Amino acid sequence: MVEKAIPKEWIEDYLRKSGDADVDFTGLEVEVNENGFMAYALLDDAVELYYVYGNGRYWDRRAEEIARRNGLRKIRFATSRNPFSFIRKYKYRLIGFILEKEVS
């Protein structure tokens, strides 16, 4: 089970920072090392990142390596954080928005 390989404190810190209620690694590739963890899936056209925690520069470079190794030219992810820091720091571009509303 992947969760046992990831320190509980890291999961708790990830949930606190991301605002996610839980993490589900089912069906995802997961890498864990001294830089944190990254869970991702290989799609037809991109590496899609689901959970990334720790050294952002390291995981960005690692995602690029995974994309190249698999003949993919895109990396995709969603965030609840300000996307402009990712645009500025890692050269991502904004391609859409996620909208939500509650229904009573």
C-alpha cells in the first residue's frame, strides 16, 4: 500500500495545504523519496499530476523526465493555489478553469 511508504505527516501537511479532504492513489503511479511524493497518470497526450508534495523544483523536473521517457510533450495538473506562481516559476500556461457550486 502506497500510503505506508509516505510519512503520515506528509499526507497531513499535503491535505492541510491543498484543502483536499483525502488522497486516493488507486490506479496512479507514485514516487516517494527525500523530496516528497508525486502521484501521476500517463494519458494519451500528457503526464497528469494528481498529488505533488515537497520540493516543487525537483518534482517539476521529474515530471518532465517522465514525459520525455514516455514520448509525451505535456504535463497537466489542477491546483487550488494561485496558478500564476506556477506560470511564473515553472513556465506553465493557464488552459482552463474548474468551477463549482453547491446544490441544495
